[in-house]
Amino acid sequence: MIDSPAAAIKQLWRFPKLKKPDLRFREWVYFLRASTEPTLIKIGRTRNVQWRLLGLQCGSPVLLRLMALVDAPAGTEHILHRCFADERQHGEWFLASERLLTMIRGLPKAGGKLETEDVVRIAQGIDCYSYFERAMERKSPNGRRRSLLEPQGPKDWEDLERKAQRADEEEANGRARAILEGVRLMNFYASGEEHNPFIPEPVSPTG
């Protein structure tokens, strides 16, 4: 029985030691494969890889596996969404086409860097630099997303700081829920039971 949140997280996601990117200019872009039929892949971005993936797994009825993780220029996620628009099935989930799988296989090893020229080469025919510029316009000096209204004075900055603090509190609450669900999930895997607790019990036909 796994009763330690740290143990649950460690067993659920095994990561190499990652060097945090400069979030003022860059972002983590991850590729998650869902055990579905047909196979779907999520292309997403995050500030904190472990917590984001744990939260996604806890909310998923199927097993998710990390296929790739890259330190990329801010705006890369949106570029890849545009690049693979034909494979989009829902939201940030894309059909695992051979074209998408080939691109993923060519990415740097976990935690490796993609430079702007690498993204431009992957997304040929897309104006990547306009995406990079828009992404930078949304960044604040500490790497967070900035309000669409540029702060004009101390009061505006104070308002943004309060919003950031509330966001941190909400993130902390979300992490606490993810830890509890992560412990539950790992106990399920450790037990060897067949039924996944994240999938409702099937209803038996009557009569």
C-alpha cells in the first residue's frame, strides 16, 4: 500500500533531472499518449511538468504516457497545434498519425531544447515568428501570462500581483487534490485489480 504522496508521484512519473527553462522566453511542451482506440496524443505546455502531468493522469480514465518533453520557445505549442490541425480530434488531443509520430521521434531527448529554427523547420509554411512575437507580448517579467491591458502604474501592478497570488493559491489547492488522487491511482496499480477506479462500474442489463 502506497501512502506517501512523494512515493506516489515518484512511481507515477519517472523523470530525468530537468533544468528549468527561462519562462520569460520559453515553455515546456509535452506530448502525452492516451491508451485509446484510435490512439490520441495531447500537445500541451506547462510551467511545471510533474504537477501538470499528474493532474492530467488523475483526471483521465485511461493511462497516459509521456512520449516527449522539450524546452521550446514561447509560442511553440500554438504553432504545433496549427501545424497538426488536420489531426486534431478535440481540444489539444490529436490523432497519432504517422506524420505526428515521425515529428515526435525526431525531437531531442527528454528535457532537450528546441530552438526557433528547429520549430520553423518542423512547421514549414507557417509564419512561426508571428506566433513567437505574440507569445512574448503575453509574458510578464516573471514569466507569467500578462493581462491584455499593459499596466500603466503601481496600482495596475498591485492588481496583477494580487491576481497572481490568487492563482498560486488555486494551483496549490489543485496540487493537493492531485496528490490525493495520485495516491489512490498508485494504490490501484499496486493492488493488481482489473477495475480502474476512474471508470464507473458498468451497469448490468436487467430483465
